[in-house]
Amino acid sequence: MAKTIKVVYKTVLFILGVIFIILGLIGLMLPVIPQIPFLIAGAICLTRSSSRLRNWLFSHRLYQKHCKKYVEKHPFLRKLLGV
């Protein structure tokens, strides 16, 4: 039973993460929709849904170059992303 709940939880987080990323990308094209909160929410959902995605994101060169120092400085973001 607990494994089923965990699978459903991770699936819901993955779906929400994809939806948030899509909304963030739409926000890049439309100035009415803010993109940054959606992209951050999407990244948080996706990193919590899959360890494979988390490893890919944290080892990606764009994350290493632009986000790593910022996330390490802010304990709130470290806790949310599970770093």
C-alpha cells in the first residue's frame, strides 16, 4: 500500500512539474504570464519526482554555471530542491 502511494505521489509531482515547465515556457513568449515562478515550481516538482531527473539537472552545465552558487547560498532553496 505504501509503495502505491509513493508511486502515485511521484507521478503527480512529475505531471505538475511538466505543466509548470510548459506554463513557464509560455510565459517566455507572452509578457502577461510570469515565467520564473513557474520554472522554479516545475524544477522543484521534477527534482522531487525522480532521482534520475535530479541527477541530470544538478550535473547539467547550465545549472553548474548559473544556479549552483545561488542555490547553495540560500538554505530555503537547498531544502526545496533536496540538495
